[in-house]
Amino acid sequence: MDEKIMQDLRLAFACDLYETIKAARKNHGETVFRHTMADEEGQMVFAGVFPKKDIMEFPDMTDEFAAKLKTFNLLGVVTDGESGLDMFILGGMNKPFTSVTDAVGLTKCLEDESLMSFLQLYFKVKGVMIDFTQMNYDEFLKAVESEVFSNTSFSKMQDAESILDMFKN
């Protein structure tokens, strides 16, 4: 996978998640919170922040999964709420996620392989047909631009163009 694509996706995800972290910070002592990314046609995609002690109470916990946990963990979850779920350890820290001071700092605790697998499922739920694992950076930018313009209303087009310009710089 192209490293520049991974960097852009990692930073975009961190910027999005950081807004939820800032909101959670206002609730002093908040250690469990969820960042909903999609809730479409019965499929929900979210990133949840949980302390290890809470995760250890999840049913059917494998030793392999438990061994990867830190004191505070970011889990990516894709579920239809009925038949099961896919869960990924997206990252972990030994202090609460609310202690992160910016999105760049958040990128440092993310696990690339899990994050990319999680984002592939997220894009699938959103109906975005981009296989970013098989593209070079220029192909990725063109595919993102195409998806943005095909899924953006005219009233939001200027905002979308500003975001795309950030990726190009």
C-alpha cells in the first residue's frame, strides 16, 4: 500500500475522531465514548474508546485479542446489530484518549493495519468503491475527487473543494 495514502487516511481519521475527543473532554472523567461514522441501512460503523478493564468483560474474548490491549483502547466496530460484528483494535494508550492535545498526536497511537482494514469496511458501508490498497497516490486522489463530487450536493461543493485542496498540498 502506498505510504502517502496511509498517511492521509490516518490523519483524516484522526482529525475526525479528535472532534469527538474534544467533546468528550468537556465531560470530566469521561473514559468511554463513541464516535459514530456511519449508520446506514442497518449497518453501523463507529470507533469506541474503552478502558481495558471494560473490554475484558466482553463475551468470547480471545487471549490473542486481550494481549493487544493497552490501558485505554480505541476499537473500530462494524455491525448490523443482529448477526454479529467486526471489531478492530485501532490503537491504544496508557492514558485516557481525552489527554491527546491534537489530531497529529492521535495518529501516533493508531495501528495502521487494523485501521486500514476498518476503513475498507467503512467505505463499503458508505457505498464508496475505492480499493485504496491497490492504488498509487495520484490514482487515490482522482478516485477521492470523483467520489466526493458524485456524492456532494451543489450547496456543499465549495466545502468539498476546500477539503480536496488540503489533500493536494
